[in-house]
Amino acid sequence: DAGVTQSPTHLIKTRGQHVTLRCSPISGHKSVSWYQQVLGQGPQFIFQYYEKEERGRGNFPDRFSARQFPNYSSELNVNALLLGDSALYLCASSLAHPSREKLFFGSGTQLSVL
Amino acid sequence: TQLLEQSPQFLSIQEGENLTVYCNSSSVFSSLQWYRQEPGEGPVLLVTVVTGGEVKKLKRLTFQFGDARKDSSLHITAAQPGDTGLYLCAGGSSGYSTLTFGKGTMLLVSP
């Protein structure tokens, strides 16, 4: 079975642009979470979706948005990119509630904002 | 805001040595997870502990959850170069939709 897949693996953007990151969860998993990991730090929670509804939102500006599709895949959108948005963006899937279920992470999308 | 502090931030040891890394918080967590992350990859779950005082062993790795469920430790016996990586602890709380991660301990094991 395929694990969590994320695309693209690497992305270079300039300030002010927008970006869309994609995630396909493990088959059967209905929850998708997005995390931002800045170099040298632990992952920081951005969003969690379960059954296509937003169930949690971290302390990120409104430039960050996400959605989950009927097939449980997900997109993370970031508008008006800033230099500080450069990070590894991780998607994680779980069967249900992340704090009680095992989280499976993808390899991430490395975003560089120039 | 729930915070998890990990120590040390960086550890460089020789193959065969033992080590312990710590994860501490002022908050109570319903579960505590440990992950290892290698460069260019996402974190991989090592263990989940849910009961205060619980001890779990995974080959040369021993994980302990504090009695008050506010802290945890990871002990590695006879470290090997393959143990090199970023070790992350993450706390889960019922009612929260996410995990809170610490900043991690970067472990480097030299041959």
C-alpha cells in the first residue's frame, strides 16, 4: 500500500506569489493534518481536516487556507508568500482523531521563497 | 498554549555509548508520542505512551511516560550510527485536534 504522498517535493517561489501543495492520505484514512517545519524546529500545526470538515486550525495568518476533497485528499494554499514561509510542509494522515491515532507523515514539500 | 521542551537540543556521541533525551511540559497530555526524522523525510512514529508511569521498549530504545503525564524520556542503549536523526516528542490531548511537537533533539552517532 502507498504511504502518504505529497506533491511537489520541492518548490521555489518569489515573494508575493501563491502556492498550492497537495497531499494524498493512506487509503482508508479520513483525517489529514498539515504542519510547517522550519529548519531546526519541530513541526508546527497548521490545519486538520476530518471527513472534509476543518476540525482544527493553528496560529497561522489567513493567507494560509486548506480544503479536503471527497476522496480525502487535501490541498494547502498559501497566498502572498513571505520569505518566512520558507519551510518543509508536512502532511500527515490518520484513521480518525490525530491525538489518539497513529499519524503517518509524508516526505513533505520543501518550499523556498526568494 | 501547550508547550513541550526537549533537551538536549543537540547530542553528538560515539557508537556504543548510552544516552537519554528528555521531553518536559507544564501541561498534562493524554498521550505522548516519539518520532524520528531523517533529513529530507517526514517524521516516523516510534512509540505512543498513554498511561502515567508507562515504560515501553523497542529493541535498544526505552521510552517512559512520567507519572503525572507531563514529561517523558527516551533512553538509547549502545547507540549505533543508524540511530542518527532528529528525535521529536509530541503530546496529544483529548479535545484537541492535533499534536503539539517539541523542537526536537538532533542526535549524531559517529562510528
